[in-house]
Amino acid sequence: MNDKRKRNKSKLSAIMTGNNAGLERAASTPAAEELPVPREKSAVGRLGAALHSLTEQRSETVDPSLIIQNLDAKLLLPSLALDRAFEGDDEELDSLVESISQNGQQVPVLVRPHPGKPDHYQIAYGHRRVKACQRLDIAVRAVVENLSDEELVIAQGKENEERKNLTYIQQCYFAAELSKTFTREVVAAAVGAGDKTRVSKLTSIIRRVPEDLIESIGSARGIGRVKWETVAKACESEGTVSRLRKSIANLKTSGKWQGLTSPDRFAWLHDLTISSEVVDGNLSPSALERVESRKAAARSTLLIKDSEGKPAIEARGTRNFKIVLADEARAAAFSEYLTSKINQLLKDFEQQEQKVTELMGASE
């Protein structure tokens, strides 16, 4: 490996570990005469230290480049890679706008001078805070630092990882977008992947599930890798994809699709992909049994009515029971009553089982 490649590799390593110190020190200086150079934090680390110092009102000197500035919200532009894809209506943004309106912007954003537009800035993280300030037409409290492209996306990914506020499909899209420009090493650092194989798993979902289907579903908060993998595998069949698109179009036409939340849309799509695989004859008998079990569970049977003849308890399949009293207070009280009796009911059931077993034994 030549000297130039070694220097590049050392620089990339420094970006991801936060140790940027000493990269350009002259090689000719004798080691014995070198003064120890303090470890330099990454962009995110230096910002955190500066904010901590300001918060604690310490006397140490804060890096002048990290002083919080008030910037015109209209001059702040998005990062290189979109990380909040398929967001749709951001319900939490309204709450953030209200919070900033009442209490001000408590946490500054991190930006860099925009490389392509003079007097503008590019957001490393804090996109939602910027949107909220734009909506309120107020200045954005920001820290400006000269970041490389790699440092920008790693800082962006680091905040997402710490806040845990991206859904799984948004992580997939973020990784796929970064993979178009950056090395797998940088992408892994940006998405918080412990090993590079996770990057492949994330980008694989985007390759296999058509983007129009994902856009129709939305961010699908709470839906993890396993279920997305199931949908991705089913989408490898063109026949399945065609049926999904047709069914979604029908639901949109009827207005039912718009009334579903993003997780509910995914649940519907997930079940439909399994049903489509049954039609195509691609499921094993055990998988087919799961589909039939799900259909059976969806069917409900009225078990008990109250004194007024109104439904009280329904059976959902063979294992699930649901209290369906219309009055929520009565339903809650009935639930507590059943809970207090459940241990005795189980004992009575077990005693009855024992008697039946003894009678069967005596008859043999």
C-alpha cells in the first residue's frame, strides 16, 4: 500500500472515530521531540462538548467556530441524502412547532456552508427543527462548521441513531441513497451498522420492494426487518407486485386506503403478499396453515350478551376473546372483574379435566 493510500485510509478512520488530530503532522519531526497532541473530537463530539460547556457555564474557552448563531431559516437547505423518506404527514412536526413557539428552540442544529450556493447552509442534522422554524418564520439557532461530505452524512446518521427516530424502511432508504455516492465503510458508519453486512440487508429491501409501493405505505413506524423481508421476498414475483398495485389502486379509489394509518397499510400489504404467494403456489404447507389461521382469527363469534341483549364478549378464533361492550367504563370494569376471577376459573377447568380423565380411565 503506497503512502497516499495509507494517508487516505487514516483520514477516513479519523472521521469515524473522532480522532482527527495529527493527520498532517510533518513526518520529519523526531518522535522524541514531538509534544503530545490532544485527541480532537469529531464534529458531533466537538458540538456536544461546546454545548455542555455553555450549559454548565464553564470558564474554558469554547471553539469560536462552534458558537451558536441565528441564521435565516430560508438559507438552510437539506443534507446530501434524504433520511426521512416516505414520511407523508409528519404529525409530530405540529407538536414541535408548538413547543418551539412557546419555549423557543432549545437545541441548535448543525450546518456547514453550502458547497454549491454562496451565503447558504447545508443541514447536517436538525431538519425537523429547521422546518418548524421555517413554518414559524423565525431564525434558526445553529452551529456552523466546515464539514466534509463524509463528516456531514456521518453526523446526520449519528443523530438519527442516538434519537432512534427513523423507521426501518427510512433507514433502508437512507443507506441506499448514501450507497450511490459513498463507500460501504462510510455508509456503515452513517447508519450505525456494526458490520458492513447490515448495509447490504438495508439496501436489499429498497432494491426488491418497488418504490411506489413503499410510498403508498409510508414510513410504517414500528415495522421491523423481519416483516419487511417477507414483503421483499414476495415482491420478487411480478405477479404479486401487479396484484398489490391493483388492490391498492382499488382501495384508493374507494377512499378506504386514505383512512388507514401507515402501520395498518403495511399490515394489510403484508397479509396480502402472503395470500398472493398462496395463489401462486409458492408457500409451504406450514406457511399455508399460518394464512388459514390468520383468516380464522379474523372471524369473530358472539359468545355472550349482556342483560340488555347487547354484545358483551366475542371469540376471535380459538384462542382470543374480546370484550365488545360499547360503554368503555363498563368494559373496563368487566375486564377487572374477569381478571379477579381468572385464577379460580382456571382451577375449575383443570379440576373438570381431571374428572374427565379419571372417568375415561375407569371405563377402559
